[in-house]
Amino acid sequence: MRPVQGYAEAHAPQKPKAEGRERFASKRDDVLRAFVRRQSCLLAAVGPENGCRGLVEAAHVKAKGTGAGDWENLVSLCGAHHRELHYIGRRSFEYRHQVKLGALARKTAAAYLKQRQASGT
């Protein structure tokens, strides 16, 4: 026996799903992400006592769901600090480690642009 379906569920408009595409593909920059992953964890640069562990990951300062793309929004964090950022949130993370993620993301993007111009691409 099938469960009874409500009127709202039966008449809700169905949004078509994009096939074979990432949801935020238009704002994704794979070259910038690779550049960020080649950097050291930003907290290792601030102080060696921060105990960085794991591979460096490209962490978003603003969530992609807010419409933020990769540009001026990525920082390099080791796996442990990336998880900590998600667990305690941006404000608490910035306060605990005395960093401004937005400013560091802009510096990262500027360094990427400088390297790109130097290489001529």
C-alpha cells in the first residue's frame, strides 16, 4: 500500500535537474584551486605552534551556497584546520587564530594573479 500524498506534494512544481554539470560550475576556477593547494597552510605561516596536519586544501571563506565563487574567496588550510573552520564557524575561527580570512583570500588571489602575469598566461 502506498502512503497518501498530500495536495502540496502532488502539485509542487518540479525543478529540472542539470545533468552532468556541477551546481556551481560557472564560478569554479580549477587553476586557482590548484595554486591554493600548492601553498602551505595559512596558519603554519602565522605560527608553527598551530599544529598543522594533513594535506593542504582550498577552503572557501564564504559558502558556495551564498553565491560566492572561487575568486577572492579561497584560502589554503590543512585538513585539520579546514574541518575546524567548518565545525566552529568563520567568526570563531578568525577570533581563535587571530586572522582575517577575507583579507588572506584577497592576498592569495593577488599572488595568483602576479604569478600568472609573470608566467605570461
